[in-house]
Amino acid sequence: MSELVTAIFESEGIRFAGEALETLPSGAPIYVHRISGKLGLASALAIDKATVVGLASVAIASGSVGDVDTEQHEESDWTAITGTAALLVGLPYYVGDTPGTLTAVAPTVPGKFCAAVGVAASATVLELNLQPPIAL
């Protein structure tokens, strides 16, 4: 049992592993597909996809098994996920409309879902504080 705990609890936080339903870029917000149990790219367009379980630890190819960060994640360049290279320190980030993206602007459009993912601790580190989605 201690080997399992060692594999899950690492110096940078808690992680878990799962099989990718699709290609998952490093740092992308992840949800668990309710039927297959595989990992997919989260988005604010549907409640199940807006239920973020963490961020991809590294890029994960479709069909491969990879880790998901659940406490914090560091990227040297966040452009692929947020549209800007650096996080805006102190601001909260939410799951975006485009699958696998984050935004510093909370969604407000009726019919979408607002799910807070975390707060930028620095230009490169997002401290995760995953919240359940709220229907707008």
C-alpha cells in the first residue's frame, strides 16, 4: 500500500493517472468522461465537461496513460492553454469555452457553465482550487 501512496503523493502535490480519450496538452484542464472513464479536455459548454478534475501534468497522447495534477501545475509558457505566455498573478482562472483552455475572465453567457480552476501563484504556477461548475 505504501508504494501506491508514494506514487500518488509527490513533492509538487497530488496526482492521479488515467487513459486519454484524446490528445491532452500539458497544462490543459481535464474532465473524466462519464461513460468511458477516460480523460478528456474540459470546456465550459457542458456540465460534465466543465467538471474539472485537474490539469494534464505533461502532454498525453490519445489512448496513452498519463498523470493529472490536482494541487498545482507549472508551465514555462501558458500560451496554448490561456492565450498568453504568463499567468496574471493573483487572478483566478476558469475553464474556457474552447476544450482544453483556461481564461482569467469568468464566463457570463447563459447556457454555459462557470467552473473555477485555480489562482495564479506566479507567472508560471497555477495553484488549483477546483470548484464544481455553476450553470449560467
